[in-house]
Amino acid sequence: MPVGPVGRDESSAPFFDASARGEFLIRRCQTCASASEPQATTCASCSGIDLVWEPACGRARLVSWAVTYNVDEEHPTVLAIAELEEGPWWWSQIADADPEALDVDMALHIEFDRSGDSESVPIFRIASDHRKSDEATRR
Ligand SMILES: [Zn+2]
């Protein structure tokens, strides 16, 4: 299922400009150095308002997900919440994911999807080195 269409406004323009370049921006607090999600207007830790844009590394861990099966589409749609390596949570689709293979804490990385007239939108993909460090001991 394509993401979007997603449009911008004045406050989201820097985020979508970066997405078009292949960068995922988060908000970094200049008071306490905590990271907040892109749409934050105040710091999630100290409620400070002096936030600057900063590129995230693009790595994340799967927190939770939901699967939607569409009869007219080859693959189900997986909507996920993931924790960015910097700390904030983000939600989007996981591209080409097998719902049976998903696991909490699975490593994801951010890619960008652009469909039609939509802005370039961050999506997740399962990282090639997705195995959890404790997987060998669990099975
Ligand atoms: Zn802060």
C-alpha cells in the first residue's frame, strides 16, 4: 500500500526537505540535549522550546505493529511503531515485511518512499542484520 499522499506545512517543511535528501530529522533540545520526535514543539524531557533539527542515524527497533490484509494487494500492509536509536518513537509502514517474521526489538532502518504527488515519506525496512543479540540463546 502506498504511503500518503502527505503534504507539508510551514512547520514540517524542513522535515520534508530533508526526507527528499534521504535524511530523517529529529528535534534536539538545546537546554537538556534530549531528542524528541520530528513533530515536537516542546522537549519531551524538560518541556524546553529551544529545539533544533538534527539528522537521525536511521536505525530503529521494532516496538509494536499491526497487519492489514488487502485482497487486491500482493503483500499485507504492516504498520509499526519503532524506537529510533536516538530515543523518540516513530510510526510508519515496514516495507515488504513478512508479518510472521516480525519480533519485538527487531532492527529496522529508515528508507524513504515517494508516491505520486506526495512528499517523500520515511518508512521502515527490516535491517539485514536484524537478529537480536540474544536470539541464539532463546532458540
Ligand atoms: Zn530538553
